[in-house]
Amino acid sequence: MARPRMTTPVLKVAAAMLADIDSEHYGVQLMRDTGLPSGTLYPVLVRLERAGWVQSRWEQIDPVLEGRPARRYYVLTAEGAAEARLEVAAFQQQMTRAAGQPFPQAGTA
Amino acid sequence: MTGPSPVERLAAGLLTRAARRWPDDLAEVMLESWIAELATMRGTPVRMLRFAGSILVAPPVEEEGADPVTWGSRASSAARTGTAALLTVLVAATLFNGVHLALHHGGPLLSAAGETVLVIALLTVSALLMAGAAARWAPRRRVRATLATGVAAYAFLLAGNEVAVMPFMGWPDIAPAVVTWTAIAALTTVAAGRLARTGRHRLAGAVAVLGGLLSVVAGTAAGALHAAAVLGIPAATAPAWLPLALLPGAAARPGFDVLPANAAAMAGPLLLCTVFLTTATVRAVRSAGSARPVASRRAGATARVPRRIDPVIRRADPAIMAGAITAGVVLLLADLLPRLSPAAEHTASRLADNSAVFGFGFLASPAARIALAFALALLAAHHATRPSPAS
């Protein structure tokens, strides 16, 4: 399975799912947690699922009783969680370095 | 439990439309999951529409193994479509004006029948050239190409009348002509495509040809209605306006001296654009018939979307070089030629004042020359990044 390309939306989704790794997540909740619009979120979820980082399943409810259709739930796989941790950590490290270092002065490079 | 509100139904409709663009194996599951999320937003119509609208306008996920469709790739595709449409209109107008010029110079030496034969022969050659161009550079998304050609034709005809030598060539004349032509041509393309997908390839080809013909006849009539009303020509003669506009000898008929000449300026380029688009549709219908009986929508998309560019070319150096050189050469020639040669200066001024040919008045404006150079640069850049057939 191909590795997903690490874009900012992919990292945001991975970080949001890692933050609550034991829970199952659904679309609107992930939109709220990541700030991503629906048009960006769903393609990211499909790419992560294709890469084997995420698994999805239908919510087990009776739609008549609940008064709404069953949601699609997404959860990180073990492999996805391990990979996502590494990628998010690497990204955070990079950001910390960038934020902590002064900009190079002219003539000092 | 109450039924869905009108807003929820609208949002569900938008999501259904969006799902059609997703890969076949995902479309159904994704649509169900979106509808489920939509149901939890009841009572918040703006949120529902924002949720559905975002999915509708954002690029869908790519087919598995294909390059992602991004906003950047969408912009690049739109630029290619726009450039191709603009160049189609420019080539069609150039060819038609060539026919007009040949008649202007050769007409006095020929009899009335000879003039008609000359025009028919030259129009046939022009149509064959447009058909050949369609065989070589057929647009992949034909409905979009048709709409873009309509926009380009409108801009060309409106901007081309900078020096208003034609009495009926304002927006009340051009807009009905181009809108009618575009609407019929686009509907024809959609209908031919649908028939081809259901395996009725012969019927699809016939619809493409007849619809193309109808689009030019109706477009010409719609564009000349205003002129006919002012000139007191009965609207019932509208079906004859296209042949009268294209063939010589119309001036001999009383009352028909202004209308056909005016209509020809629109009908000629539109006719040749129609030949280009109809050829592309007929070829697509035929290849669909020979390649796969009733192929799935996404099987076609698989061949369409993942156009991988060679990693070396991805650096875009050849594209940038080709585009920059083309734009530079075009602008340099446009600026230098008139200064170096009085004949070239004379030709350029006659091009711009609409006295010899119609529609190129926009070339008088430096901004339009830059836009044309940019369009040609984009085309050159596109060809520089085109993968070789072997790859």
C-alpha cells in the first residue's frame, strides 16, 4: 500500500485521531477537531484508508429508532497509529526548530 | 419524525451530484456517509449547505494509484481548456476570413456560379482543416470545451468590433447568437455522449452531426433577429440566413444586402468551430464503440485523469522555456514587424480596423496582444510537457 503524501490536512487528521486514539471518529467531529472543510476532509480519509492507516465501518444503530441514518466511523489502525505518531512528531520537531531558531542574518550564512 | 426540509433536499441533491465525480467503488458509501452527517445538522440550513457545497466544489479523491486532483491541477486544466478554446475560435475566424478575402480578390474575375464554387471549395478545405485539427487535438472533456468555445467566441466577436464597421454587431446581436449556439452545441454533446454510453453509437454520431448543424442555423438566426427586425426582413426567412450569409450573391436580393454580410461575421467562425467540436464528438463516439461495448463512466476517467508527467519534465524547465520563448517571439514580432516593413504596418492596421477582415480589431490593444502571446505561450508550455506516446 502506498504511503500517503504528508500534506498539512493529512497531518491535521492524523493528529486529531491520535489525540483520541481509542475512540472512533466521524466526519463532522473530525471537521470540528481539524478545522478542515468537508471537501478537504473526506478525500484525506479515503487516502489514509487506502494506505492502511485508517479503517472505517458503519455505526451499528437502528436508523428508525435513532431518527437518522448510520454514520461512517473511522479509526486508526495499529500501523497507522505508529506511522502517524512518527510523522506528527517529525512535523512538530520541525516546527519547533523553525520557531526557535532566529532567521539567518545577512553575511552569517 | 418530520420529512427532510427543502434545504436538506437541496443539500442532498448537491451531495448526490458530488458523489458522481467520485470513483465508482467509493461513490455509494461516501454518499451514504455524507447523508448521515447531513441528517445530524437538521435545523442549521447554512451548515448543511456549507457541508454539501464544500464537497461539491472540492476536487474529489483520485482513482486508486492516480495522481491527486488538486486545485492547482484544476487551474492548469481550466487554463488549457480556455487556451484551446480561444485558439480554436482564432483559427476558425482566420480561416473564414481567408475565404472572405479570396472571394474579395478573386470574385471580380469569376462568374456568379464561379464565386459560389470558390466559396464552397474554400469552406470545404477550411472545414477539413478544422476536422483534421480535431483529430489531432481532440478535447477530452467536450462539454467543457464547447462551453469554453462559446465564451471565447463571445469575447472574440465583441472585442473584435473595436472599430464598428458592422452595423449589427453589438451585444444584442452577438449574445443571442453565441448563447443559442453554445446551448445547442453543449446539449448535443451531452446527448451524443449519453447515447454512446448506452451502446447506441450510430445514433450518437447522427445526433452529434445534426445537433451541430442545428446549432449553427439557430445561432445565426438568433444573432440576426435584431438586424432583421430593424431592416424589416420577415423572421420567417430565418432558416435561409445561414446559407445566404455564407454564399455569395445574397446582395442581389432586395433587402438582403446588409443582414447576410453582418450574420456572416458570426456564422462563419461558429460554423468552423462546430466542425471542430462535432468531429471531436463523432471520433469519441466511434472510439467508444470500437474499444469497449458499454464501458463504465470511471473506466473512461481512468484513461483521462492520471496523466503522469515524466519526472524530468515535472521540473517544468522545458515548459517554462517554451512558453517564455513563444510569448517573447510573438510580442517581439508584433512590435517590430510593423516598424520594419511598411507593408506589414499596412496589414496590421487593416487587421485592426476591420476593413479587410472582421474580428481582429482587438489586436490594436497592447493588452490583447499580450493576452494572445500568453495564450500561445500556454499552448507551447502544454506541448512541452506532453508525454510522448511511448511513455
